[in-house]
Amino acid sequence: MNLLRGYDVCCGLENLAVYVERGEESLPQFEYSPEHVSGPGADQDPSEITYLGCDCVSTSCRPDSCSCLQHHGESYDENLCLRDCERKETDFSRPVFECNVMCKCSEACKNRVVQRGLGYRLQMFKGGPKGWGLHTLEFIPKGRFVCQYAGEVIGLAEARRRLQSQKPGDMNYLIAVKEHIDGGKMIETFVDPAVVGNVGRFLNHSCQPNLFMVPVRVNSVVPKLALFAGRDILAGEELMYDYSGRYKNVTEKASVQETTDIDLVERKPCYCGAETCSGFLPFDISVMNSG
């Protein structure tokens, strides 16, 4: 892994360059990894291969013959755009399964998107109360993959310990992804890029974001947390997603969380500036209360 210091340019770490806008402040120090790494308490190793592959020998898999597409469905169209991007405001993402290292199809298969890494030139910048942010240097069409949110995959107890040890001024990068499956069961994945992570750690929150997060599985049962464009994004726009997992907040009233135990936590203000801004960053109090 590469230790990112100062204004080092991250070239070739995720197939394309990530540029840093120069200024007086240096970047926070962290180990750069384009993929998840296993951390304390993780139930599964994100590098472990857990899925079988297809036997397709064509350049790109077809739904009439590919076991991956037949079992999980087609997630991308001919332009490599996510099919599930026409989402209602209250919708949450459905998981995606790509062809993996065990598959016999070529690297050009259209069911291999997130695993290819960055496909657009992105730039980190510093400014305003939000701190570091990330914007695109080129146009990104709606539905295209932008970047992953990669970091240490940790267990619930470790996630709770890290949250409880944070001071009021500390940055919180930890994200809890909850996937609901048949039978009322739920899969939880905790990812923290504070010490080890990728460019996704610089994405800010917005109550009206232009990105949305989708769990994408390739080789491992541990999902890659992939961010896709929810609309056409122009060059120079800041890239943001809703930390709560939604793509849009319906109304200002609906986006404000009810008064519960969350009032016992010092909420961090939201500076997204959206018309439907809730005023505070989302916070999952269930992580603090679990166990």
C-alpha cells in the first residue's frame, strides 16, 4: 500500500489518476488502498474468493447462457450504466453481482464494471466548513460507476468502540451498510477508511446528492460499496452522496429524524446547502446501542 502524504498525486492506484488541488493544508495521512482490507472483528475476509464463476467463453456474457446473469440478473446496460438508476426518492439500492475471478469470460465483459476501478478523472479539494471534498474533472453520465468507498472492514464491536472513542472534533468516516434479505434477516457491513482507504473517503454528504451507493459483490461475500451517478454530472461539480443511504430526501420535514436516543449524541451540522437539508449529518444510533 502507499502512504498518502501532503500533495502526492495518486497516479495509477485505481487505473486512472486522482489529482489533488494544491493549497496550504496537507492531506490527512492514511494508507491508500483501492480495495477493502480486513480489520479487527471482521466476520469475512474481503480478499477471500467465495463465489463460483461462469463458463462463458464469449467476450461478454449473455443472459441466455451465463449462469451469473441468469442467477442474479443483468445489472448494467450496453453503455455500462447501472440499470437500477431510475429510482424513487425513498428507494434503497438493490445489491449487484458481477462476474468474478473464477469466471471464464474476458475482462471486457459488460458484467465487470466496479472491479475495473476508476474511470473518470477526479480531484480532491479543500474549502469551506465541509473540509476536504471531491469533484470530477469531466462529465459523468447518469448511471455510470464513479468510485468505491473502500476501507477497513470491521466488526460491530469494533465499530461501536471506534464511535464511542471519538472526540467532538474528530472526523467520522465509518459507514454501516444494512442489507435486508428474505426471512427478515439483515446483513451488516461496517467499513472505516479513516486509517486505510481510498479516494471515496473524501466524498461529502448532501441531502440532495448526485451519487448513490450500491453494494456490489465480485469475488467475496463482502460487498464493494460502489457509488454511481444518480444524474448527469458536469465537469467541476462536487461529488456527494447521502450518508443515510437514500438518494434523495423527500421533504425537509420527512428528512428530520425524530427525537430519540440520538439526542444524547452531539450531532454534527450539515453544510450541504440543499433546499431539503435536514440541518444535521445522518447518524446511525443503533451502532452505539447494539450489544
